[in-house]
Amino acid sequence: MSTWHVAEEDLRAYAQGELAAPLLWSADTHLAACARCRGALADVSDPVALDAGWERLDAELDAPRPGWFESVLTRAGIADHTARLLAATPVLRRSWLAAVLFLLVATVGAVHTAASPTLFLALAPLLPLAGVALSYGPTLDPTYEMAVVAPMHGFRLLMIRTLAVLVTGLGLNGLATLALPGYGLRALAWLLPALALTATGLALTPRLGPVIAPSLVGGAWVAVLLAAQSAQHTSADPLAPFTTAGQSVSAAIAVLAAGLLFLLRDRFDFFNGSAG
């Protein structure tokens, strides 16, 4: 049996960029392994067009294959570049998710041992804040350069990743909350502080940067908890941030920070382009 080779007329069409799929795909694959057909292609090709063809072939062979998460996002109608930026978000990787899950499981176990949800309520709001902080910046983001030149508003890019991180982080926190059925609605008292901390951290990011802003917000949260604990009358009383008044304050801070974030949205273009 004779070995198949690309026909001369197909080689001419390939060299002129006129060969249509699926013959184009077959020719690309065959030319990568067949020296005879590459020689025949050189005889019928213009040197400039031939170089362009090989550049296209190299790009196709070297193009990264999308993972399952990126493929799902693309099939759901999300644009390719947006799906790539979402799939590469550092805090959506298995290592981060496994660490958060382990931390939540350990915290829930400690809550059952101590017969108080305070530890879980204190920790849970910090996880979305840390996740958003780690998803935006040149240190941990493997696609930071791609994000900087992405054809979208810097604020929109930030919101896309923030939404992805919040959905994941709040979802994990919600699953942990289900493991505390004995505390009823008290086990959900982490939600408003989490939104307030995340929105405040984002609003301060254009001025303070993606490291200092969330660090200060997280430190302020810890300071508030320590102050509330020192003012606590009995260990059975809930800390101030988890009372009705504290929840109202958290909601107000979340709304104000979201408004400030919207007003400062144009500053994220400058921040996105200059942070690297």
C-alpha cells in the first residue's frame, strides 16, 4: 500500500491560504511529519506565504488545550478570553479550594467542641476577602499580563473575577453553615460582614494596592472582634458584629463601600495597567 501524500493542487491551495477544512487540518497534520510534502510545498509556494503558513501551524500546535472548567464556561456562552481569565483565577485552583475546605472543616469541628459558633463567624468573612485579594495582581496570577491587555474595562475584569471568587467562597461557607444546624439563623451571621469586608477591600485597592488594602481591612476586622470580646459581658453573649445592630452596621458598610467602588471604577484601568 502506498503512503498518502497531499495532492499538488491541494498544496497550491494551502500555500495561497485557500484550502478549506477539513482538508486544511489534514494537510497541517501531514506536513508536520512529511519531509517530501514539505519539499513539494516549498516548490509551489511564495516564500512569504510559506513563512506565514508555518507560523500559523506553529501557533496551532503550541496552543494550550482548554481545561474542563474553561470548556464548560465557553459552552455556556462566555467569551473565550473571559473564560480563560476566569479559569486561570488562582483561588479557583484545587490547592486553594482544598485549603479553604480543610480550614472550614477544622473550624466547624472546633465549633462543635466549644459549643459556640463564634470562631466560625469570625473566620468565615475573611475567606472571601482573601480570595478576592489573591485573584487580582501580578504576584499569584499566571495570566496577569493577559489580564492587563485584555479587551475589557479593568473594573469589569475585577468584577468578573470577584463574582467568581464570591460564588465559590460563599458557597463553601454556606456548606459549612449547613453543618451547624443547631444555631439556626445565627450561623448565617457571617454573610453581611463578608460582603462588607470584601467591598471595602476592593474600594480601597486603587489607592492602597491589592496587598495593603485587604490586609488593613482584615486587620480592622480582627481588631473589632477583639474589642467586642473585651466588652462582652458573658461568654454566652454573641459578639457585637453578630448582633442585630452589628449586622445592620455591616449591611450599611457593604452598601457604602459598593457605592464608593462604583464611583472609583475608572481608577481600576490605571491600577490594572500600572501595577505590573
